[in-house]
Amino acid sequence: MVDKNIRVCCGMTCGVMGAGKIMRKIEAETGLKQGEKNDKIDLAYCTCTGNCHIAPSVMVNGNFIHEAKEETIMNEIEETAKQPKQETTISDATIDEILSNDFLNDV
Ligand code: FES
């Protein structure tokens, strides 16, 4: 079982608010790409967490980081990982699912 289950929201609002930059920062710091895991970290995108008003949203072991910032995300992940793990029903999202979602057709 991994220590940190990290999910970066890839919903429209979080995307606009910089979720991609946050994911790239986490990837650079962990050496993992989204969708990969090692014995300590499981890293992926997820669907909207319902926190669009305080985007970008990142989950660590089911606990939320709101208004995540590229500059501070790694410290926030470490702090959030100290909290008790929470169950979540929020789904993972693969890059194929993200790319196949034509948001403009939803408007
Ligand atoms: S789009 Fe990320 S919380 Fe809704």
C-alpha cells in the first residue's frame, strides 16, 4: 500500500486555474508521470471534486488541498498526508478520458 494517494482534479475549473502546472510540478518532484505509482506514491488525475469555487483542487489520501499553488504544493502534500486517510468516491481520470472530453460541446 502506498503512503500517498495523490489526485489532481482535471475538471474544467481546475484546468483553467492551473491544475496542469501543479501536476507537472508533482511529476518533476516525484519522478512519476500521471497515472504511475511506486511503493510510496500513486499519482493520477481525478474528476471534479466539487470544490470548483476554491480551485485548483488536489486530494491526498482523500483529504483536500484547496487553491493549490505550484510553489507550495509539495509542502502541502506532505502536511496533508499526515491527516487520517478518508474514503472517497471521486473517480480517477485517465489522460485518454481527459483528451476525449470535448468540453466545448457541453456549452
Ligand atoms: S473542476 Fe476541480 S473541483 Fe471542480
